Amino acid sequence: MTDVLPPSSILPSRGESILTAFTGFRGQLDAHTDKRERIIKLSRDITALSKKLIFTLHRLSLTATPPPGDRYKEAKDKDNEIRVLLAKVGSEFGEEDEGEFWRYEGNITGGVQEYIEGVSFLYFLETNGGLIPLNTIQSSLSHPETGKVFFPVTPSDYILGLSDLTGELMRYTLNAIALGHHDIALKTVEFVRTMKAQFDPLISLVPGLYKKQEITAQSLQKIENAAYQVALRRQEFKGREDLLGEMVKRGLAAAANEGGDDEGSRGGKRARME
């Protein structure tokens, strides 16, 4: 007759198996949390460097004494620094599990969009008004030896990053006019107008695009005002570049003050309604 073990002798082994299982779960959760924190840290660093890249481009694009050789070498050096960080992000994703990127995609998207904004501004300046293609960005984020991409650049990040570019083009235009480069306004106005027209139908398909397109509309209005002032004053002060620049500045300042008053009145109305 087979001896039957008492229940008390079985319980410890069950408890140990449950403890072992939960110890494994804890290890997986800790590993996930650590990886997530590393990616978030890298995303913040990418965002910070991308802002520096944009600032450098604004400074180099309109300087009266550009550096010898490649005008944008300093900006390209910063671009290379950002790519090193993007490569580190790619190294966080296992080669065996291609779907791991999507688990952390939300943690890196902010940095990627800021980088796209910066590198698209560089492309715009170097190509005299060109729009950087998605495949150009994707190919630049790959290992030079193997050609393996760090991680996929999503169409949503591409569109949202380009939508942010319009704000930088507005600043670039106004700065250029202040320095007497009036023709830039006539060039950027068509570029931004086309971008807005192309992106508006995608609002329902790309989360977050609606708010960015509202800002794009504001930027476009400012660029259109600048282009209008240039076209109008150029007819009045043809051949007098000194007077032309001064009158354009005055016109833009007056338009900005009127816009500020309108915003204030709308804000007051919203406050009263609430």
C-alpha cells in the first residue's frame, strides 16, 4: 500500500514555487523600469541637444560673417552628437524582439520629434527651402557599417516634428527681415502655407496634430503679415532699402500690437464665460 504524504509536507513546495515565480516577475518589472528610465533620460538629452541645434542654426543662418568652409559645420557637429544618443536608444531594444521598440515608443517620441524639427530646419537652410523626406531621416539613423537602423521613425513623429518646424521658420523669417533680408519672407510664406494645407487633412489621423496645426496657423499668419509688409513697402520705397527696412519693422510691430490686443480680448471673454 502506497503511503500518502500529509498535506503539510506539500505546502512548503507550493509556497516556494509561488515565491520563485514572483521573484522572476519582480526581476522582469525592475528590468523594464530601469530600461524605461534610461530611455526617458536619453530622450530628454536628445531634446536638449536638439534645441541647441535649432538655436545654432538661427545664429549661423543670418550671421553677417559666416565661418570659413561649411557654414553649418557647427550645427552638423551637434547633429552627430544627437545621433550618438539615438544610437544608444536603439541599443536598448533587443534584436531578437522586434516589437520591443513599440513598448517604449511613447518614452522616446518627444526627443525624436524635437530632433526631426532641428534636422528638418538644417535641411531647409542647406537646400534653400527643401522639405526633408522621411526616408532621409530614417537612413541617417542607422549604423554606418551595417546599415541597420537604430529604430523606426514613425510617420506620426515625422509629421508632428515637421509641424513644429513652422514655428522656427516664423522666427527665422522675422529675424531675417529685421536684418534686411526681406526676400526670405516671400519664400517661407509659400513653404509654410503648403505644409499647413497638406497636414490639415491628417488631423483626424495623427493624435496631437490638431494643437500643433493651430500653432502653425498662428505662425503662418505672422509670416503672411511680414510678406505683406515687404510687398507693400517695397512698392512705396523702391530703391531705398534703409527706409524699406524701417517701415517694414514698424508695420510688423503695429500688427503684433494689434494681435496682442485681440488675444487679450479673446482671453478676457473666455474668462468671463468660464
